[in-house]
Amino acid sequence: KLTTQINIDGDEYLWDDFAFASREGLVPAVNRITDAAEIDRKGLQQPFASIDFDFRLNGDTAAAPTTEVERKRASA
């Protein structure tokens, strides 16, 4: 299982995260794209925002202890 959280700069609740404690390293730069050629290349009609991510996952290791936490989740 993978649980991830992405914090977006400018979000009014960015620093109110009680569960996972937001920190600078979890807030990626938001690139505002206004170049007409780039907008057209993406097939869009107006400026857009882009965020670059670099996710790296490690393979499962049989000898590694489990770090999965089982807890009740709120039902929707």
C-alpha cells in the first residue's frame, strides 16, 4: 500500500495539517505556464499550472519488518 500526501503552495490549509505535519520539503514549486506555444502543445486554451514530481518506490523485501499501520478509517 502507498499513502502519499501532496501539499500545494498557496492552499489556505497548507500549514493546518494535524496528521502528517506539513514541512517545506513536501511543498513543490508550482510552475505557471503562460507561453502560448506550450499551451497549444498541450491542447489547452488557457494558461495552466504544472508541478514536477519525482516519486521513487523501493521494491518489497521479504526480510523487512512490516511498517503498515492498521487503523479505522472514517466511512464516506
